Amino acid sequence: MRPYDLILKKRRGQSLTDEEIDFFIAGYTKGDIPDYQMAALCMAIYFQGMDSRETSALTMSMVRSGQTLDLGAIAGRKIDKHSTGGVGDTTTLVLAPLVASCGVPVAKMSGRGLGHTGGTIDKLESIPGFRADLSTAQFIEQVNRIKVSVMGQTAELAPADKHLYALRDVTATVESIPLIASSIMSKKIAAGADGFVLDVKTGQGAFMQNFQDAEDLAKTMVAIGTHVGRETVALVTDMSQPLGYAIGNALEVKEAIATLKGEGPDDLLELCLHLGQEMLLLAGQADDRRHAADALQQKLESGEALECFGEFIAAQGGDRSVIERPELLPAAPHVAAVPAPSSGYVTGIDSMEAGLTAMTLGAGRVTKDSQVLADVGIELCKKLGAAVRKSETLAYIHARSQEEANSVTGRLQQSFTVEEDPPETISPILGRITKADL
Ligand code: URA
Ligand code: CA
């Protein structure tokens, strides 16, 4: 086999065999196939696409490029949740303890944030003392003991994807559904869960800005999961505005604690409940949706979900008293209000801009190697549909200095659209894809 012939074959729109795909990925991983040939293949895939068999083969070749985690030592069906990336997406912090308190083992590997979206590990590390650099033995032992652990993703899982993603990033080949789907699913499959609940975001702050693309990505990922014997369900969810009110690491931990106390934002809670129901159903912890919904509600109301969050924090070295006293979390020294430019209704919040503003303040990463700050970010006061009076506060900026706060006030104000008439309401859950929809 020659890389040239396979590039040509894909460029002409033909399907590659499983062996051909494996040859390419294995060769690339070993360094036998250079970046320029891999980049050319990515560009051919970008234009010609891949069918469902090819996409599954590509995924599994990337899984085989490195180690896989064996979660066999954990009893029960392990269900992982993955979001394609949103702004202010605090769901994992709420969901992990919530479904764990319902009996689902949560053994989750998470990433760090990049660009306008934050990462779960960065958020958790804003809790004083919290550590995500566990060994896999510690990780597994903790899930067996308290049902939940979240660790940073190790470089040994799907290394082919790591190189390929970096290559795609500089060759204008990120935005290809088969390449995105195989990239995400290879990391999830390598991390060892039995089933997956995918949260595919759509809207202005998401990777997939229009619904059709998001639905296609959801179907492609569900097809891969199904093909390789891991039951997979995807929800297509709204990211036309940031999720909840908080954007930023410690601010989102506070928001998660409030949500687990039943005092959180409605949109975040509703999304967590929907994703949680899917997780309980896939795990076999509930017979039907009604039972799943009741179980989640009961664990929230009884305080067991919050208690589980505390236990999880303590197990990973963190200060669990933040649960009772969120004021112990890092807080930025300067807080500035963003006033409404006019009276009316909020009809738009540019979540991409809000995410990038939070990143500029230091809550996120400009490059892979940037340091993130725990305390800075944005606290929205008004969301879509809210009535506002001129000069009323739309949001608070949490910054390290007054100058930094002032430097982004105008930008954040402009990311809000205020008009005379209220907008139509958008449901947080826009679609649900299972293997029956393929
Ligand atoms: N996230 C990933 O992990 N991979 C992609 O290709 C796109 C988003
Ligand atoms: Ca949030």
C-alpha cells in the first residue's frame, strides 16, 4: 500500500477499506507517513466525506493507536457523558455527583478548555486543593468506593487523534463531520465506558452553528458508538446563549453547588435532568423515563447529590467545605457592572463573544499552554427574554484589576442585543438521536 494511492482514491470520492484506513493511521502514528500526506488525506475527506463504515474504522484505528482504559474492575454499567463544547457549560459538575448518587458509576476523563469554551478540569481545579492527576488505579479505586471520579485525560489515549487534531487545526480541516465525530468518539471509546450520552451543542456559541449540522454530527457519533457495540444516545441542545449565568472556573463551581441545592438556573437544571435521565436509562438504573426523572429529583431534594459532590471533592484532595461555604472559592478582586444601553427585552447574547471575553480575562486558554485563572469570569444577570431598564445591570465582570474589567465592559455590553419586543423562547433540548434514527 502507498499513501499516495489512498489519498488519490479518497480524492476521487471512493471509499477506503478498513485495512487502508488502519494502514494510514498506524503509519502516521509511527511517523512513517509524514504530516503533508496526512493533511492531504484530511482535505480529501473534508471534500468527499466518509460513509459510516469508514468513519467507524477511522475511529477504531485511532483507538488502537494508544492505550485503552479497562474499567472492568468497576462493577455496573459505566456511562460517560460528553459535550461538544459550550460556553458556561457547567453540566458535568452537576451531573457527575447527581447520577452517581443514583447508583451509576461515573468514571470520567475530562479535558481542559481551549478558546471560547472552558474545561471541566480547569473548573474543578479552582476548588482549593483539588487534584485531577490521578493514576488509573486511584481513579478506579475511587469509583468503586464513592461511585465518582473525574481525572484529566492522559496523553496515552488515542495519541493519533492528538496529532491529527493539531494538524487539522493548521490545515483548515477541522470542520468535517467524519473527522470531528471520529476524533471525539476515539477518545471516549479509549476511556472505556460501556455507553455514551452525547450533548451536541448547536447555535451561535457552538462548533456546529446550525441545527442540521449538529444533527448530522449527532447521527454520525451515534452510528460509530452503535457500530462498535457501545450504546450511544445524543441530545442536540441549544447554545444560542451561554448556559446558566456563570462563565469562568470558580464562578461555575459556585453555580454547580447552587444547582445541586435546587437554587440554580433553570436552563442548566433542565439540561442536567435530561442528560441524567438518558444516563440512568443507558446504565439500566431506571426502567423508564418517569422513574429516571423521579430518581434524579429525589437525590436533589434529599441533598444526597450535593453530599456526593462533597465526597468527590474531598476524595480528590479538595476542600469540601466549599459546599456549605462557596465564599471559600477564589473570588476576583474587581467586579464591574455592565449596564443595559436601552430599555426593552434581551433578544440575543452572543455566546461566542461572551466566551472569548471570559477567556481574555484569563478564565480560558488562548493557546494550549496558557495558564488559566480560577477567579475571573462573567456573571450574567439577564438572559434571553428578560425585561431590562436602561442602565440596569446586564452582567458583572470579575477581573484581576479595574483596568482589565473596564477594558472588556464595552465588548460584553455589545454582545447583548436589547430590543422592544421579547424574543421567541427556544427549548434547551432541540433533538434526540438514538440508533433507531440512523
Ligand atoms: N473536539 C474534538 O475532540 N475533536 C474535533 O475534531 C472537534 C472537537
Ligand atoms: Ca454556567
